[in-house]
Amino acid sequence: VGVIVLRNEEVLLVQRGKSPNKGHWSIPGGKQRLGETIFQAARREIFEETGVKVDQLALIDVVDIIIPDGEGKIRYHYTVVDFQGQWLSGECRSGDDAHAVKWFKLNELGSLSLSEKAKGIILKAANRSDLI
């Protein structure tokens, strides 16, 4: 699961501390646990990675992320359910596998090491929120 958290004209991002995409900025999120609903997983993951609590989760997109190794073999394959969450409380602190956590202005996205898929999903959420 992934959670796009928008506050004013900013989006909350994490810098990955582990592979894949170590050192790159991304939408906060992680794996669903056995017996956990997708909504429970989204709320838990955003809190574990960022210290932020969210409410009013709304589905934004479902994407496949397929990452090959150097020989072209599939190394990672994730299907990610991305939600938009309303910031409820908490301030940024990195936890779990996040190296860093930061609020970024939407107009800063182009200068970040952030995948094009992630940028598109963030802008889709911002559009729904009338932020762009």
C-alpha cells in the first residue's frame, strides 16, 4: 500500500533506506500483514514510516512496479494500492525503513529522485484535491 498525504500545497515523501530504490524519494507505504485490511495497512504503514496519522482514505490508483536485475530477470514485482489520506496529526520523523521524511512543495517534485509513476500518482491526488 502507498499513501499520498497532502497538506496545503505540500506532499509527504520518504527517502528509502533499503532496496529497492534505496536513497530515492517515494510515496510512503509498505506491505499488508496477514489478516489486516488494506485500510488498516495504509494507516499503519504511514504512521510507522513517518509518524503521521491519516484519515479519510480514498483510492487513487493501483500500479504494478516491476524491477529487473542487471541481466533482465525480474528482481522485484509489487502491486501497489495507492490511497490519498487526509493529514490528521503528527509531525515528520523517519522510522521503519525510511531514511528520511519530508514535506515537499508540489512544484519541487521535478527536482527529486522520484519515479515518474509516483509523480503522476501524486499529481492525480493533488488534482482531486484542487491543489493544482
